Amino acid sequence: MAGILALEKCFGSKNEQEKEEDSKMYKRYREIVSSLPSNDYWGDTMRLYKGFWQMGYLVPGIMAFEDNFKARETDIILTTLPKAGTTWTKALTFAILTRDVNHPSSPTHPLLFFNPHSCVQNLEYLYMGRENTMPDLDMLNESPRLFAGHIPYSLLPASVLKSGTKIINISRNRKSTFVSFWKFGNLINPDKLLDLEKSVDIFASGISFCGPEWNFQAEFTNAASTNSNLLLLSYEEMLEKPVENVKKLAEFMGCGFTDDEEKQGIVDEIVKLCSFDNLKNQQVNKNGSSYNSKIDNKHFFRKGEVRDWANYLTPEMIKKLETAGKINESE
Ligand code: PAP
């Protein structure tokens, strides 16, 4: 793999008839989406799809991914709850996999000029297509193909599980994920601010991006006991022991560090390159934007700490968040 996937060619290869079929497919998906249970979320519509709340506009992309993605054994998919550490892990996996061509201390490393979300793309966004044309990811010859997404385990296509595709999931303390998303939601929707207390109640009722949060995480935890191609990492442990976790990621992705590389300090260089302070301070992450210019990159780098939730949540809110999803023993 030489670097950022050459995705452009995946959008330009279809003839008129294929485009017409894609267009019909998206129309069908949108009709199904419009009939799904819905909820207002920062002024957007969330839809309950196969047991998980998703942004309504993304569901056709998830459906197209489920129905069309042809996984390869060499693929790697990073899938996480929003705000669990996606940006950081995109940077780390990308830096590890491409270190032969992009030395982590190089002044021209792609992560110094592109946000991690541009280096590793989310599958559900890719499969939203362009002008109703679905990308043909079979056109990608790179190996491995590194993708990401906010996709529940149970929604991964059968080919992902059958082919031996490697799956990486990062978990994070629920209160941290919640506060991170609440801050993010208000930053990107300054005209639709959501009150903290109301937001806690909505989250605790199970309604959040990819929620219920507890079901999303439980699926990955349960699957890890039988799926040896699934790696679970924790945001908190990554912060505490970055070197060990970078080595674990590399081993899992099939490109462990050689003794020579370790002696040369390449693991530390990757940790440094992908560190919160380093990425946050790059021009592209101060002034650039991602997701079709809809999100300022700076919003992906807020604090990067472990217990920031303690600065916002009252004891009552903490209780609501901690007990959410737990079945009452007497029921
Ligand atoms: P996404 O799902 O929208 O891509 P994601 O990257 O998962 O978001 O989460 C953002 C969180 O990761 C932010 O946490 P905070 O709000 O508690 O601060 C962000 O600061 C943190 N983050 C981003 N990059 C890094 C990094 N390199 N190291 C540690 N934390 C990071």
C-alpha cells in the first residue's frame, strides 16, 4: 500500500446503464429509510436501522455497503462509536501501514498535510455515492485496503466475516464519549445548541449516533471471544501505553515492527507523529475541513483527555449514564 487509497477511479468507471441501476438502488433505499422510526437530533433526522440509531442521510450508504462491499482477506476495517478515538486510530493505522513509503519523521508525511479522515475514509460515506453512483471499490489494487466507519458489528456484510478481513474496534469510557459528542454536536451546530441535561436523557434512552451505545460496544466485546480477526483496543489504554498499543496494532495488521525498526525508534516516531498535540497543531487541522467541507478539522481535536467528563457532569447525570442499558434485576 503506497498511501492514501486512489478512490477517484472507483467513481469514474461506470457506464450509463450501471449508473441508472445505482440510481434506482439509492431510490429504493431512500424509500425504505423514510419508513424507519425517526427522531430529531440536533435538527437532523436519526433513523432506527436494524436496532441502531443512525443519521438518516447515512442509512442508504450503510445499506449500499451491506449489499455490495466485497471484502478481501487482506482488508482492514476500523469501526468505532463516534468519539471513541476514530481520528487518532485512523492516523495510527495509516502511519503504521505506510511507514515504508512515508517515514514517520518525514517533513512531507501525508498526516502533516491531510486530516486522518482524508487518509482513511468511512465506508458508509463512500457508499453514499456521488450523484447517485456507487463507487466500485473492486477497482482498488492496493493491499491492504484500509477503511473505517461507524458500523455496528451485526451490520458488517457476511463477506467481511467470511473472508477473514481484519476488524479493529476502539472502546472508550461512555461518559467521555458522551461529553465528547455533546461538545462536538454543539460546535458543529452553533445555531441548534442542545442542553446538557436534555442530551444526557436522550443518550441514556439509547438514542445517540450508532446507539444504543451499550449495544454497539457489547456486540464487539461478544464477537471478540470467537472472532480472532477482531482486535479490541481501549482509548484510555492507548493514552496510557501508546507504544505497546502501536506495536499491538502493527502485529494485528500483519506488519509488526522489526528489531531494527524498534532500535531506530520508529515506534516512538509514529506515536509522536499521531499524538494529539502534533496533529492538532498542523495547519490542515487548524484551518481545513473534512466530509465535503461540512466539518472543520479543528473540531476533531478538542482535549484528548481521559476524565474531562468530570468537568461537565453532575452526580445525577453520571448515574443516568452509568446505569443506562443495565437491566433491572427485578424485571
Ligand atoms: P469521530 O468519531 O467524529 O471521528 P473521534 O476521533 O472518534 O471522533 O473522537 C474525537 C475525540 O478523540 C476527541 O476527544 P475529546 O472531545 O474528549 O477531546 C478528540 O480530542 C480525541 N482525539 C483526536 N485525536 C486524538 C489523538 N491524536 N490522540 C488522542 N485523542 C485524540
